[in-house]
Amino acid sequence: MKQKPFFRSTLTLAFVATFPTLALAAEEPSPEQQQLEINRRFDDQRMRDNSLDQQIQLKQIPQSKQPVQQTESHSLSISKEELAKHPELVIRALIPALSQGKTEIVAMLYPIYQKIDSRWHDPLLTQWQQAILAKKDRNYNQSIRIYRQILADRNDILPIRFQLATVLFENKEYDAAEGQFEKLRSENLTPAVAGLIDAYINAIHQQDRWSFGGGFTYLNDPNINNAPKSGTTYGNWTSPKRESAQGVGYNFDASKKWSWGNGFYHQLDLSLYGKYYWNNKKFNEMTMHEGFGLGYQTGRSDLSLIPFLEQTLYAGGRETRESLKRFSKSGGSTLSFSYWLNPKWQWRANYLYSEQRYTERKHLNGNTHYISTGLSYLRNAQQYWYINLSYNRTGTRDIDDSYIRRAINLGWVQEWGKGLSTRVNLNYGKKHYKGPMPVFNITQRNKEYGAAVSVWHRAFHYKGITPRLTYSYHKTKSNHVFYTYDKHQVYLELSKRF
């Protein structure tokens, strides 16, 4: 049938197969009815269905696209000018185009959407279109910022999380992209979509790239020397007074992978971290770490063996010294393994062996065996839990400094509504020394308790940095009163990976 020449081209809409009956109302609905209709269609027909395969248009990695399939018997041709007179049709066409990430259709509809009655506009639809169009123009940073703003309010919309992950992937922010893909994998997916996400994660693992990260933490330690309560005595001995310190913690790291193919790789790890206290410099410290090893990985598992060297500088904790001096060096290896048992459960295990040598405190020379294992459970894309068990055996020259420590660590991370996220961590450990202290003739038996709560807002990003406010509490209860102490801390963390 010949079309009327309203414009040079006409827009063929493929949404009639989704909405088979297009009935135009004789009378214009009220603004309240319009908004209710938008919300009903948007939520009921697209967003409540968490089956991601019904909302994501499958595509090849990295860039190939499947053409939009249209059935002539289920299509409607209408000019852009005529379409603008029917806002309901624009919304009907827009929702599936957004959820399936059909960039070209969104690009066609966006100018029309801007012209329709503003009573039909919805902030979520507007932002979503802007995110897709920013990606189309390769303005990845803007697209990522908008997607994160949307997820801050509606973290249950799986297509938006998927599209954010793909933009992060294209912007080479692989660590952040992998985190989003892993959250998606915890949802109920068909094998096709699960395979697509696995393919993305595999592609991330095969990237031979430098990865950089770092951050700063404002430190306010009310008991930097871990002293007991003021006035504590043992026989004729009096405990030292508590000291406070304010400063900044810092960490910087860089890593590089070289893939051999078939999952094998070499890896280089470099890091620098420490603490600087401007009003109590005798507790300043800095550690430099270098590791180089090899590994094997798939989309669901990673096995690596990384030998390392470390050098620690420390002011010494004494009144007579404030500058950093060489304190200790260590060398060893870390064997790490992680495996996704299924899309919701991940198992991790680590073994570390190191030998320590001290410049002045020779009695601390020795070796350490550290073993840990744990499970993570991703209930869905908004929530995960973890548990970790660890065992540490440190042997030193003097037996009273040798110990065994066993610990358990529990955590819960939650994305709430309105952009709020929280992390809760609880830990408990027992530290048993092997011999009595020479002065007090007591063999220490310590119980260690810890808790930390972090809060941040997902929409508050500046150049990829999200501030986190953390409160932590630590208590050590010892059979020697001089080693029983507790402290509360509140600190601000700023970190970024790129």
C-alpha cells in the first residue's frame, strides 16, 4: 500500500506483535490516567518480569548486532508527524526498544518523545533514552553516569544493569563490568543468557591489560598504640597511656596480565600502601609489594600461584624517631583458587607462605602459614552474603611471639532503594601464643571481636570515585590486662579503579 508523503521516510514500528491490538481512544485521557497507564505498562509488562532473556536482545561479543526481525503481517507504518499525535503509541514503541537496547529505534523515537505532551513524559524513560544515546555517540562516561543514576533509584530493572555492564565493558572498565555481570548471573536466567554473560566474563579475563587502582582513607584512631583503659595495673607495673592519631591511609596498585591462550596467563602485581599520621608521626608506616606468577582461568574459575617480595618501612613507635626506617622484609608465595559452584554460589580458597626478617627486632624473625576458605552467596543482583574461615600459624625465633590464630568473618552487602548501599562485616578470632612472656610469665590467650558498617550512595560518583563512610569497632579480650583494649573508629574512604 502506498504511503502518504508526510516525510521523506516513514517509521516502521515492530511493537504490534507485542501489543496486537492498537485502539486509539476517541477522547484524550486525563493526565492522571496517562501517568497511571505509563506506570502500569512500564512496570507490569516489562519490569516485573525478572526473566532477563525476555528483555535483552542477544548479541555477539564484542560488537556484532543481530538485525531487528519484523513480520510484515504484524507491523504498522506511520509517519513521524502522525506518530507524534499519538503519545500512547510512542510509549508503546519506546518501552521494548529501551529494554532490548535497540539504539536506532531509540534514536528515531527520542525527538518525537520530546515533542509529545509533557504529561506523558516519565523521568525514568527520559534518562534511559539519554543513556542509550550517549553510548551510541561513544560518550561512555556520560552513559555510565546516567545508568548509575537510574540504578540508584530502580536497582530491580535488570536490562538497565545489563546495559550498564556492556557500556563499562566497551569503556574498558573491566573490573566494574565483571562485578555487574556477576550480579546479573545470580538472577534466574535461561542457559542462553547465562552463556552470554559467561562469554562477557571470559572476554574480560582474556584482556591483556594494565589495571590500576588506589585510594585514600581519612584516619582518626583514638587508640593508636592499642593500650588498655587508663590506670590499668598488673603488680607493680602500670599500662602505657592511650595515644590518638589523625592522618590518612593510602594505597596504590597496578597489575598486568599476559595471556598465553587456552586460559593460561602470567600476572604482575605491584602495590604501595601505608599510613601517615600528621600529629603522631612515630606510627607512620609504608609497605611495598611485588608479585609475579602464573595462573589459569575460565569464565567460572581462576587458579593462580604468585611468588612475592615485600619491604616494610616503619617509624618505630618510639618518641625518639619520626622518619621512616627499614623495618622488615618478607618473601613467599600465594596460591589462590576461586570457583563459581553455580550462578549464586562462589567458593574461594587461599594459601600463603612467607618468611619474615626484621632489621632490629630479630626475635620476630620467622615464617607464616596462612590458610583461608570461604563462600559467597549472591541472592540476587541487589544482595549478597559471605562467610570466610582462616587459620594463621606464625612461628618466630622467640616462642612467646609465636602464635596460632583462628578466625571467622561474616558479611552482608545490600543495595537499598533511593541509591543507598550498605556493607556489614562481623569477625571473631582466637589468638593463642605458644609460650609465656619472659617478664610476666603469662602465655597470652586473646579473643578478638570486630564489627564494621559502611554506607555509600550509588548515584554519588565523581570521576569514578564513590565516597564510603565506615564505622568500625574492635575489642581484644586477653588473659593479660595490658593486652585487653577496645576502640571505635569512623573514617571516610575514597577509591577508584581504572
